[in-house]
Amino acid sequence: MISLRVKETFAALQHPNYRLWFIGQLVSLVGTWMQSTAQGFLVFDLTHSPAFLGYVSFAAGIPTILLTLFGGLVADRISKRKLLIITQSMMMVLAALLAVLAFTHLVQPWHIIVLSFMLGIANAFDTPTRQSFVAEMVERKDLTNAIALNATMFNLGVVVGPAVAGVIYALLGPGWCFTINAISFVAVISALAMMSLGKFEMPERRPPWEDIKEGFTAAFSNQTIRLLLGNLAIVGGFGFGILVLIPAWAVEVVHGGVTTNGLLLSARGFGSLIGGLMVASLGSHGFRGRIYTIGTFVLPLAVLAFGLARWIPFSLLMLAVVGWSLMAVVNVSNTLIQSLASDHLRGRVMSFYALIFMGGTTMGGLLAGMLANVFGEPVAVYISAGVLALMGILTYALQSFVRHLK
């Protein structure tokens, strides 16, 4: 029985292309989270401003808001593998540039703003492509499992990357974190190059606006997708948005340092990892609506408890619960939306998913930084908990069909 459940949990790994993707992307994500953790602490160390943490998040997110719909259109028109190789290569170069600036002690806050903006451009094309590329690596029956394992892979990176970055930053400085990230992209680029995929068939050429309109109609004419996307904006803004404050929280609230910053981020990743594995195991058994509903109620309670905590072990525990709740909501949303989207529209539908989720996270990070700058970090977290609680209550009371989704 246990072996059967394990087989179901990792069903997508039976596909050779997905195995390559999983290994390559996992290595790359560890490096990505090392850079993200080191960059956040470096920004706060240079500026001592929680608001500036929000500015960096905003700079990275603005290109996503502006270009993601176009990115989804491109993802449906050209080979997704080739597009991913291009975007991953761009990210590798940007990480190397930041490493050079750090090693030469020339790095300034505005450098990080500019490089974050350029990274956001790459992400605008990379995100919808990555999301929709999963369907080309596995059979449709394993799609939900593959999406859940993608989240598991992502959160393994969140667990390992920040913790390692905290140690390396403290011992060797941020430059080595950025260097390791640059090198880690070799793994995912190599994995993409080694895949054996079917021949790409060029779709019928039409005016871009017609294609985007078709994707919009597919996304927002469906009641379930429409609700999930609306809630996703709120969870991105007030759930993920507060995570930009972690470097400031580590120093100003719990009186730690760069290692504490890494541990806090890793704790969130550990909780998300457990949530991702749970969805991978139970998602195909008709429990997605229940998991989603539980997540919407646990999330605001965990955020509030984290905001009240001042003892580091309890803060770590609450961030793990926050991570679990975020994954319960976001991962289920992802799997449901992809399952409901037609194959030829998936890239465009997922571009709306990326636009709303990353746009919400971008604006939420900016708002959290500004609120923290004026009222302090705890107040920003309390406000987020209140908004998330209202979302959960309204969804349960007015959209009862959600908890019955299979």
C-alpha cells in the first residue's frame, strides 16, 4: 500500500523527459534561491530600508505585468524548449553580472534595481512557457502529478537555497551566492538540450491581439478559472507579498542576521515542500477542492501568528505553516486551471495565471515595503492576515462549489 502511494506521488517521473527536467531544474532552483536570499539581504544591508525591498520586487515584477501576455502568446507560437533555453541563458548572464559587481565591491542599490528589471523581462517569457511546457513532457493522466512535482521541486530549492546562502554569505560574501546561481543554469539548459520531444507544429498565423483575446476568453469565461485567478491575485499580493520583508524581519524584529534570514526563508520552503507533496499524492483522488478550502483558512491564521511571534523557533514553525498553506492554494489553482485549459490555449491561459499571480506578488511586495517603512513590519503582516481572512470567508460563504472541486 505504501509503495503504491509512493508510486502515485512520483508518477510523472516515469517519463524520461520529465526526469531530465526535474533534475536540471532542481539544481538551477537551488542556485536561484541562493541568489534571491543573498540579494534581499544585500539590499537591506546597503539601504536599511524595508521600502527598498519592495522597490526591488516591483522592478522585477513590472516587466512581468507588461509582457507576460505576449510571453504566453510566444510560448504557443514557437518551440517551448528553444524559448526556455533562451530565457535561462539570459538569467545566467544576469547572475554572472551581479557576481562581478559584488566581487569588485562596486554593487549599488540601483544596479540591483536594473538587473532585477532585466530578470523580470526574462521571467515574463519564461514563466508561462515553463508552466505550459509540462504538458509536453508527460501524458495528460499524469499532468496534475507533474504540476504538483514541479511545485515540490521549486520548494526543495526554497528549502536548500536560502539555508546554504545564509552560510555562504556569512563566510564568503554575496558574490559566491550569485556565482553559484550562474553556474547552476548549466544543469537546466543541458537537460532541455538532451530531451527527446516531438516535432513542433507551427500554429496558424493570426493577428496577435486575436490570439490574446482567445486566451482571455478561455480564462475568464469559465467560472472556476475566474474565481481561482481572482483569489490568486489576493494570495500573491498579501501572502507572497509579505515575504519580501523577511530580510528586514530577521534583523529588526527577531534581532538576527544573514543566517536567520536564510533559515526563515527555508522554513517557508519546507512547509511548501510538504504541501506540494501532499497535493501530488492526493490531487488525483478528488480532494483538490477540500485542500484548497483548508488552505484559505489556515493561511491567514498562520500569517497572523507569524506576525505576533518574536521567538525564532516559533517564527520558523509559523512560516512553515504559511508555506504549506500557500502551496495548498496556489498549487491546486495551477493544477485545476491547467486541467481545464485546452491544449492549444494552455500557454495563453497560463500567461494570465502568471500575470495575475506575479502581478499580485509585485504590487503586494511594494505595498508591504511601504507599509513597513511607515508603520513597521508587524503592522504590514497584520493587515495582510486580515485581507487573507476576508478572502477565505467570502469564498467559503459565496462560492461553495469550490470546496467540492475534484
